[in-house]
Amino acid sequence: MTATTIPAGIECEWIARAQQGDRQAFAELVQRYRAGVVNVVYRMCGDADLAEDAAQEAFIRVWQHLPRYQPRSSFRNWVYRIATNVALDVLRRERDATDIEIVPLVAAQSNPEAAVERSERADRVRQAVLALAPASRAVLILREYEALSYKEIAETLDIPMGTVMSRLNYARTQLRETLKGCLEGG
Amino acid sequence: MMDHVLEWLQAYHDGELPERKVRRVEEHLAYCESCCAELEALRAMSSLLQESPAAGDLMRPDRFVAQVGLRLQRRPEQTVTRRVLETGWRLVPVGLLGAWAFVQTVLIVLSGILMTQSFPATAGLFSSVVPPVSVNSLLTGLHCFAGKGLSDWLEVLSCAARWFGPLGWPIALSIVLVMGIALLYLSWLASWWVRHNRIENVPIV
């Protein structure tokens, strides 16, 4: 999911003002990147409540470290890097979090059987993603759900492009094995 | 028969393959069923992943922003002392460079004086301005004022000095001081690196 499209100049102004301590400007940045950060954290943790807390924590860290942010790198990638690290911290703190809750996120359907089946498939996919090693999972999430380029992923996670490609390949191979049934079933 | 393009398929699927290779992949896909099947599997995997819903719609955006706002702490104000310390910390490399230049200058001057004193023809020229300096007497004097720890260091220094001949102690002292300055600079560099990467570069394991 991408952030709302606004002119880059306005975002730079928000960042500069937030660096000076302007909370209103920071609220604009939170508003802009909320969905992306929540999604990254949710995909990493697999729990909606945890994701909400972790996303808030990520923005608090962004606020704390904003004075040190250098505009030469992408702000979105910098925020995603913090979000990924927060998600990993949360996972370390709450080892059992992935088993806590399965939130039914599928909208009400006219055909309840189809809805249940879809929900089960979605859950299997979610569990398969969560079963990946965090390093590969982070790369997969940023590519598949946030549509970041290899270069942006490399910058976000501070790893070489070759590592991005090999982790992505590893993650996809693992998922193909785990989700063989879903893929064959269509 | 062209080789398979399996190693390029992932980048092709992600739209990351250079144009030149894209053409080669597409030409190959036109007749290779196994590579087509592989590409189809990648596409199916992406579609399947998208079936897992996002979490962004679970919470109201305005509530989320308000909650973040409530949890934000005031940033510590930049007091004058803090600002001075911060500036001082940033200027450490300049200070070290200045210290290095000072040490080098002093030692070059001292070496010059010692050289002139070691030749009988020139020794008289400076004797009226600079009193004759005896390295041994200087070190003995320093021993008297120094504590035990420093005394040991001076002993090491004088041993090292004997190795280098007539200009021994300026050279030995120069090496010790430059090493000290280099050590301080490396320490500063390490602390800068740690500070700079505290949040941004937490490794993902």
C-alpha cells in the first residue's frame, strides 16, 4: 500500500517543521504513512492489536530520531526501516503473539461457505508468511505488499541488492512449498 | 536452442530486469513451456499473497493519529550547555588535527635544535639563544617530577630513543604522540558511528 500522493515539496516542509518540534506537521506525516507502517508491522507480527501498538511505537521512534534524519535518503524507506525494526522487537518480546488471534478480516459475503473458505486460505497464507525467517519475511513483505523496488528494499533494510534478491527467492521458494495445496487448488 | 531463463524470471516478474534482458526473456517465453509455467507460478504466488487482507482498515486513522500524538514526549530542549557540548564534540577531529600539527611543529623545531647542537661547527651559533640541551639530563629531570607510572613510560621512551640515534627521543616521542592522537580519533569515529547507527541500522536477523 502506498502513501497518499502529495507534492514532495510539501512533505519536505512537514519533515523540516517536525524536526523543529512541530507536532501538527508530524501528525500530517503520521497520517500519510500510517497505512503503510501498520501493514508492514501487521504482516511482520501477524496480530492486529499488536500491529496497532507497534505502529504507534514506530512513529514515536520516528519522532524521537527525526532530528537526526538526513533528507538525502527517502523518508518513507527510513520510516519503514524503523517500523521493521519495531516489529522485530515486538516479535522478540511476544514470542507467542502469532498464536494469539486470528482476526476475521474478510467482509461479509452472500455465500457463507465461500467466505469461510476464503478466510481459511487467507489465514494459511498469513501463517505461511509468519513461518518465514524474519529477514526473508521483511524482504517479501516490502516487495509483495508495499511494492518497493529491490533498490528501495536494499536501502530500507540496509542490505545489498544481491541479498534482497536471494532472500526474496528463498522466501518465495519456501512459500511455494508451504502453500502448495492453495496454489494447486487455485 | 536457448538456455532457460529461470534465474531472470523473478526479476522479470518484479519488473526489475534491464530492458535488454527483458527482450531475451520474452523471446524465450514465446516457446519454452517450463519457463512459462515457472512465471505463472510466481504470478499465482503474488495473487495468493494478496488474498491475505491488510490491517490498515481496522483502526480509524484520526484515532490512530491522536493516540500517537498523546504518546509523543516533548523533545529535550537544546540548552546552551548542551549545544556547546554538541558543537565541541563535533569539533574533536579539528582539535586532534591541530594537536597533531602542533606536535609535528614542536618536534621539527626540537630536532633542528638538537641537530645543530650535535655538530661542533654550528653548536656555538645557538648557545647564546638556546642553552645546550642534554637528552639524558632532560629525562632524568622528568623522572624526578613524574610518578611511578609515568617514570616507567619515560624509561620505555628513553630505551626507544637510544634505538634511533642522535634524534632518537624526538622521533620516539613523535611516534607515541601520533599514535595517541590516532587512537583518540578512532575512538571518536567509533562513538560517532555508534551514535549515527543506533536506530537506523539495527540488524535484521
